[in-house]
Amino acid sequence: MTRDPLPDAGPPVREADLQRAGEWLARRDLAGARPTSLLASRLAVRRRARLATLVVPGVLIIASALAARSAFGGLPPDRPLSQLVLAALVVGLLLAQSLLDRWVRRVDRRAGATLSRRAAHLSQPGWRALLGRSYAVFVAVTFAGAMVLAGSALAVPDPTVRQLAVVLLIGLLGVTAITAMQLHHLLRRPVVAQDEESLTADVIMRVEDARDRTMPNMQLALPMVLLFGTAPGWWSVAAVAYLLLVPVGFVVLQSRMPPSVTVARRVMSV
């Protein structure tokens, strides 16, 4: 379907971005499609936003590790300053991630305003189309398993382990909130396309963004960084089992998931 005509003025892009757009199309079996300035600008802003997003896990791991050091330093229970600082940092990271997502949406809107005509889906793809039911269930179970693993350490009578468990829960809650917010922004992004080819590319970008942002990296890293070797033996066994089962399940699902271009064509056929 098409919308009302809009001003026709292509966004300025660098030659290198156009070349990367052509390579992006070729890797997704869309070599016959022409790399446009629209696609190049959208891919460029996503590449920069993804690089900035990579800083978030590192900051969260470092901050959690520093907060955990206070537990070994005997911080009084009535003055959990490190936990409060960590919670404030999580809020700051949420704000930073929200600003990044808004930046991507703003660039998309500006690119869409240059099109002489707009193409869109009859109904915008939802989370089932982007992730698939099986992968969405796996992501939910992975998040829940990490929370249960952290919560179980609260039952340990050792105050040091319990303080570390609180730090771990704050970090995992932050990761969950950031991921949920990213998916929310992703589902709300405007469709920016002018024909069938650019509409297919739009769906591919959505699918790849959704899969990339739900990878269980932090759920695997945080428990090992904070509690492994400190909690009792039964907890360490459970953590190792979690560490082994989640990647195996992820690899199995990845091998069975259709490529993003296949999902996009399926959505286009609907």
C-alpha cells in the first residue's frame, strides 16, 4: 500500500556507506537490489548505535564487579551505598539506551520524509514475526532462569553471598529492562520504504535487530563474574549447568531458525 507523496530529497550519504549497503544486500541474497541512499543512511545509524550499545554491557559488568567488592569489604547492611549507586547507574543506562533508540527512530523519520511515496505493511510485523515463538520462549526462560539463579543465592545465610546476590539481581533487572525497552522501541519504529525491495530490507533489519538484542550474553556473564566460587557448591553446580545449557539451546535454536531474509519474504507474502 502507498501513502501520500512526500518531498523527494535523498539524504546525503558517504560513498563508503553506499558500498557497505551493497555488501549488506549481497550477504542477504539481495544482490539484485540497488543500494540506495535511504538504505545506506539507515544501516549507518544502526551500525553506530550498535557500537555505542556495546558499551552498556561492559559498563554494567564493571559497575557490578565494583559493587561486589564492597561486600568483601564488609559494608554495613544499613548502608548499601554501592547497591544504590549501581541502581542509579542502571537507570542512567536505561536513559542512555532510550536516547540511542530515539536517535535511530529520528533518523528513520527524516529519511522517510524524503521519499516521494511510502510503502508499508497492512499490519506491522510483531514480536512473533520478528523472533518466532520458539526463540521468544527461549529468551523468556533464559531471563527467568538467571533471575531464579540469583534469587536462590539470597537463601544462603552467608551475608557476603547475600549482598552479592542483591548486586546480581540489580544487574539482571537492569539487563531485562534495557532489553524490554529496546524491543518496545523496535516494534514502534516507523516503516521506511518506497517499494518492495526496500520494504523487504526494512523487515530484515527489524529481524536482525530483534535477534541481536535478545542474545543471552549478560545473563551468562553476570552470575559467573559476581558469585561463582563464592556461593556454596550446589549454587556453583547450578550456575555451571545454566552456563552449559543456555548456549547449547541457543545454538540449536539458531540452527533451526530461518534466515532473516526468509522471514522477511514470509512477512511480505502475507
